[in-house]
Amino acid sequence: MSGSTAPTGTDTPATALGPTSLVLGAFSAAGTWAFLIPWTVIAGALAITFGAMGVHHARQGTGRMWTAAAGTTLGAVGLLGTVLLLWGMA
């Protein structure tokens, strides 16, 4: 085994916040137009939360900024789209 197995600064759970936010945000944005209303609200809120935490950790050097920012944006689009869709139906 040539590689070291010792943990480094990038081996934290915070590195998964950006990709998790991106997946949840994509589901929320796509689910809005498929009328998966309860799931898109939950996924959008979680994407915004995880994305904001991912941006915070990316500024400290852990994780990637673009995945966290994209996930936050997609989560906001999905959540806002669902709210506007429900508001338009009322």
C-alpha cells in the first residue's frame, strides 16, 4: 500500500454538503414541474440548508464552492417555483 491512510483536512463530512445539496436541488427544481409538491418543498429546503453550510465550509477550504452554490440555487428555484405554483392555483 503506497498511499497514506491517515485522515487529512479534506476528509470530513463537510465535503459531502455540496454534492448533497446539488442532488437535492436538482430533484427539487425538476420535481416542481412534475407536481411532486410535498417532496419538492422538503428537498428544496434541505438543499438550501445544506448548500449554505457547504458554502460556509468551502470558504474555509473544505469542499467545493461550485457544488454548494449550484445546489443552493437549484434548491431556491425549486422551492420558489413550488410556492409560485401553489400561489397561482389559489
